[in-house]
Amino acid sequence: MHLCVAVSSSNAQDMQPTSSLVYPGVDGKLLYVADSIGNVIPDFSNAGYKAGGVRIPYVAAKVTVWPVQGDNSKLIQAAIDRVAAMPVEATGFRGAVLLKMGIYHLAKPIYIRASGIVLRGEGMSDLGTILIGKTNEQTQGPGFRQPALINVAGAAGAVEAGEPKQLITDQYVPVGAKSFNVGSAKGFKVGNKILVRRYGNEEWIKELGQDTLSVGRYRWKPFTITYDRVIIAINGNTITIDAPVFCAIETRWGGGDIVKYTDTGRIEQIGIENLRAISEYNPSVRRKDYGNMDRGSYDGPGSKYEGDEYYADENHYFNFINFSNTKNSWVRNISALHFGSSVVLTTAGTKWITVQDCESREPVSMRAGARRFTYQLNGQLSLVQRCYSQKGRHSFVMQSSSSSGNVFLNCEATQPYSSSEPHANWVNGALYDNVKAPLTARFWKDISIGWAGANIVFWNCEGDFLIQQPPTAQNYSIGHKGIASVIFNRALQDLSKPNGYVEGMDQHVAPRSLYLTQLKERLGATAVKNIGKDEESFD
């Protein structure tokens, strides 16, 4: 008897599968396949510090601080204010405040309100620079109502310049588009900062099923999505911008327009780095009940179940670092312990923030809804990479339509109590790239969240997932290793909604990283090297 064995060539064995929507062409460059109305997987490469691909700089220290016994908050604040009074140098920075190794007890929050300031410690380990947010009269009451331990805050975000707006004349501007036509481009020039506004009318709300007849008291009202962009080309009345739109602009749903803006109230070139932060809590406050998991209604009677006892105090600092009205800034090499919600939170007025190489461990709060939103991006075009979350709920998360163009790259959540996700009210155009965590992009029933995300992309991720298609948009899972089933918030799931686009289950596709490949094609291999680590390879 002869045994016949089929042997494939080594090239065939080594060939990696690709997506049918975006894949390397014969020249190695990505090809994007549009749907029947022109929508494509967007280019996400503008996310991050300085619009992506720029190495985070080292800024020389102008003031050095050593820890003292007792409260250090006035000492650190005075050092920050001293640097804030210095002139901005040609580099765009005033200088760094260096916190020497040791323990700094903080009775009050810290504020950075001027551009060009870096707050730097001497390490994120237990032998580095350690900030301890103290529980006192400043922090009594629920952590939700308190400021963060460190607050980076400009006076204002983008403000209309007061010049006439120009209507977008295209009947349909598809997802992923960077060019569109306006009534007249004469008042604009290359380099102008503009707001691209996508209007949503009452008919669109009905199309989404978010009107009163469909969802009752949880109805949505018409709203506008605003994209913060820079004009990079003008040809006649055709405007080309630096980053795409992430929700289609369609005349029948309200159309869109553009208008110049100023942002003199927004601060930039802020860095927080090489620190450990600890939120002090009361260890005598403990609970055994868990809410918002896989049974019962939303945190209501019968929704919670008994489990292991855990620390549940909520009268302490919930957030470590908050950014508002800030652009071109970063957080790197920080570790955070016991914060009840966000290690880093960016608000609607933020743009081009990078958060990298950070850790969150052992958060302290109830294990229920509205808590543990560990890395939360509510602004635009920001990047979270190589970050870790332990025992978070929505570890890598975004909220509301103000959140768009954000990227989570090479991140991991362990021991999660809920999924990472777009969490509220039409987050649009986000990329989860090589993320290890349970992921969802779905509809929430019996709650005001409704359609949480649109045009969301999961690329080569790992973990359980649930992905659904909203009306007038799509969500994508490509190259996902995991089961299409998520137990969290089960009572709020509506599995009658159509599934999103799923391709390549249980096997990763080429290229390994969509974001890094898009960045390389836009800016070159040096840009990828600038934001990576020596031991990384995404070829």
C-alpha cells in the first residue's frame, strides 16, 4: 500500500490571508475596496501626537523638586506655575518640572494651564516618583464629582472664526473621504484650520430607530458631528483635508458645511511621564455584590449577584490625568493604582494626544456600571498604544459623537469586568488594532446609549466580541481570534440587530497592523520607528 501525501510549497504555507476590503497590492501598497456607495475602511494614521509618526521629545528640566514631609501639592503646583511664567522657546516648550525619586503626598489636585510644560518623574515603579492622592476634605463625596489628580486644561477649544460658512455641495461624502466640494472655496487657503460639520436631522434619527416611537423616553435629538481638520489642498471648489471623515455626510440626512476656526484658548506640548500615581482609599469599605454583568436588568433589583469580597470605596480620586482643550500632548511610562475610573481621560476639546506604555492596576470602586473607564478618549485623533489595564470594565473606551478617529494599538486588558468599546451615542471611526480584550460595537436597548458606535474597526484583535451594523453605517471585525459572544451587560443586548462585517475569524490577516501600515505609507518607515520600540516588529 502506498501512502500519498500532498506537500504545499513553503511560499504557500507562509502566505498570510488578507481582508477583501483592504489588502496589500502587488506593489505592497494597501488597496481599499469601496462599497456600492463609496465607503471604505478609513485611514487612521493621523491619530497621535503631532498627527502621528512623530517621536515624543525629551524636554530639559527647568525646575527640580524633591519630596517633603506632609502635603506636596503646593510645592509641585508652584514649580509648574514657575515654568508656566517662562517664555516659550523655539521648540514650542517652556521646560520640564522634574520630580525626583520619592513619595509625594498630594492633598489637592494639580493643574497645568499653559502650553509647553512637561511634568516628569524618575520612574513608574515602586522605586521611582510616586504621587499619592490623599483622601481628605477635598475628596469627600463620590469620586465621579472630583477633579483628577492631574488636570491639563486650556481655556477653550475650537471657536468659529466668524466668517461665512460654506455648504458642502456633494449629495454624499463617503466614510473615509478626504476631499469634497463646497459652494465656493475662494475664502479658504491651504493651512486653514476648519471645522467640517456633518448635520443629522430628525429623519436620520428615525432611520437609526432612535426616535420616540422606537425607543420612547430614550429618544435621541438631532445632533451635529464636528471634525477638526486642516486644509492641505484646494482645486477649484474641491477641498482636501488632512484626515478623513468618519461618518458619511449625506444631503438627505442634513448635509454638512465647513467653517474656519481659531483655537488660541487650547494649550499644547504638554507631557506627563515617568510617574507612578496611587489613589488613597478606605480599605474598610468592602462589598460582595457585582452589577451589570451577565444577568438581570441594568444594575436594578435582581441584577447583582454575590461574589468574592473586594475593596469598594468611592470617596477617593477616580481619575489620574484629565485632558481638556489640549492638543499635541502625551502621557508615557506611567503606572496607576486604585483609581476608580480613568487613568487617562481626554474630553471633546482634545486632539492629537498619545498615551503609551502605561499600566493600570487594582482599581478601587464598585464593580458595576459607570465605573472603570480606564483609557477613555472622548476627543479626536488620539492614540493609545502598548497600554495595560487590569480589572477594568470598559478598559479602552470612547463616549459620544465627539469621539472620532481614535486608535487603540497593541493594548491588553486582563481580568475585565466588561468589554472595551465605543460606549455611547454614535462614536464614529475608531480602530482597535491588535488589542487583547473583549470587544463590542453594538446597540444598547432600554437605555439612552442606543447605537454606541459607527464605522468601528477591529483589526487582528483577540478575545470575545460582539459586532453589529447600525443603520446608515457599518462596523467591522477583521482577522479576529475569538468567539462572537460577550456575556457582559447581557440584559442590554439586542441580538435581533444585524451583525456587522466579520471576515477572517480565528486567523489574523496581513498586514499585521493596519495603523502602522497606513502610517508607513503616509509618512515613511521612519515614522513607524519614531513611535515604536526597538523590540517591536510589525512588518
